[in-house]
Amino acid sequence: MIANPAPGQPAAVGSRPAAEAAVRVTGLRKRYGSVIALGGVELTVERGEFFTLLGPSGSGKTTLLRLIAGFEQPDAGQIELGGRIVTRVPPYARNVNTVFQDYALFPHMTVAENIEYALRVRRMPKPERQERASQALEMVRLSGLGRRKTGQLSGGQRQRVALARAIVNEPQVLLLDEPLGALDLKLRQEMQLELQHVQREVGITFIYVTHDQEEALSMSDRIAILNQGHIEQVGAPIEVYERPRTAFVAGFIGISNLIERAGRQITVRPEKIRLLADDEQPPAGSVVETGQLRDVVYVGVLTRYVIDLDAGGELVVARQNEEAPALTPGVQGSRVRIAWRDDQAFTVSSGPGPDPGQQGQGHDGTGPGHEER
């Protein structure tokens, strides 16, 4: 269903600042029977952001999205949209729209009629809604297909129609619940670029739910990583990948590469580790360890080497295949040396991320929870 724009309840008397956040949730709690779905989540999404909720199934991301949309009611806490409290406001009275994975298009309507539907419900004059629908079709690069039925379109085209129907209403916030999950890999990658293009053109705040790490890293301005309802970390893609705060974030985004040294749990990304040749000297200031090569995995653009370390634990080393792979599966069991710069390894905590006040301005977002029914 497409929500019609409507004001929420004022969060405070007087006009709100122009820089008011698009979405702010405070102390959000939700329980389904004995299952804690969300438990005190704090999160701020700024205006115009492409913000992604990333996590595995059961992490809390879809429950959080449904609470923002108004499809579920929280047990406690507060939801603000543009500085207005909408916690108990029904979905149709919130200035948000939702794009679902299954598109939710009307099969008996044409493409143009699907896009115009919400405008027709609002009793917008026919010439104006046709013009708005035409502009939306042009934006998603489907000009000329307005008279087709949705059953005559490909999966990617149907997804674009769902996107056009959502943005034609000019919502304050667009919520996207794993909208690309049903598409094949190549089409999904094309649609990722399309979503970025549309979001930048219209300037609407996007809140995007996915379990795909690469999708989140490639599309987002900021990412919130959820685990069993906790927001483990919030930050820009480069921040959460290069400087994970917890063991879960290090393992969920990319390859974990967690080892324990001197009583600390540290992580270092596979591409940061250098596999040294027999007579090669490590770079100055590097950490050097020895071990035994257990597995070699060739994956086309790179080769992964799994090494059992003499000091305990294992590390995966990734080497770009600029030419032929340096080592072949026939050398499994060989003794090897590896090295990495000390500033490329980070200490991580084993538990959930820090409290909101510890994450710094603009990176608030933590709290227990659970998810997806």
C-alpha cells in the first residue's frame, strides 16, 4: 500500500530546524510473545541519506522498518519523521512509502495505472497525475511502457514500476524491504545502480533493508549492522569495513580473520595480508607470522589462501590474480610466512556494539532487539 502524505504530531511547539533528521527512533521496543524483537533501539537517519539496515535473518532489521512504516506498533519508544512524532500514527497518515520484494503491483492495471493509483486515491486531477506518472516512468527509464500490463514486463522492469509508484507520491522517506532479493545477480547489480541514480535525482531519504553485504557497501551513505536485535555499529561503508568495532561486524562484512594475540581479539582483512616469498623481506614495521598452508581457493579475480598459524588460529589471505596465481593447490601443506602492517589490524570486542552515547555524533544507533517473523 502507498501511504498518502500527511503531517504527524508536532514533536515540539514552534517551527522545527531545517536540518531536522528524516527519521529518529528512541528507546524502541517490540516483543512477540516471549521473543524480544527490539529492545531499546536508538537510531538517527539524516535527510537525503541512502541508509541501509544490514544483518542476517532474525537480526531486527525488518521489524525496525515495519515500525517506521507503521505496519507494527512498538511496545515502547518513540518514532519521529522530520521532527514530528508519528509513533501511534497509522501507516496511511505517515509521509512514507514502502517498496516490497514481491513488488505488490496490480496485475489488472497497466503500468501507468499502477503508478497513478495513489494519486487517484488522493483525487488528483487526471492531467496532473498522468504528467507525474510520465515523469516517474522517465526517471526509472521505462518511458513508452505505460500502456503495458505488468505481466508483460521482466522482473527488473516490474521492480522499476514498483519504485516509480513509490516515488511519484514524493514521500518524505522511502522504505525498501529487500526489493532486489528476487532478481538474478546481474540484474540485481544493474538495479543497484538504478536505485542510486533515482535516489540522487529525487533527493528522498531511502532506508534500505538487506542481508547482502556487497549490496550495502556499494549503495549506502551509511550502514547500521544489526545482530540479534542489537545495532552493533553505524557508519559509512568504508568505516564499518575497514574499522569494525565488534567480532560480529568483522565476520559478517567480509571474511572474519579473527585471531587472539596478547589477550586481545584482533581482526585484519585478507587483502591487507602479504604472502611472503621464500627470500622476501617483510616491509619495515610489519607483523610477521609463520604457518602451514591448508587450503588454496581460486575464485577468478583473486585466490584465497587459508593458513593455520603456528601461534594459534587461522587467517585467510587474498591475493589479486594480476597474472597467474602465485601458488597452486598442489602446494597445500607448505610452510609459509605472512606479514601485515600493525595499523591494518584492529582490536574488536566480542559483544554487541557500544551504547549510543559512545558512538559519536552522527553515528548513534544501538540497542537490543531481535527480528523477522
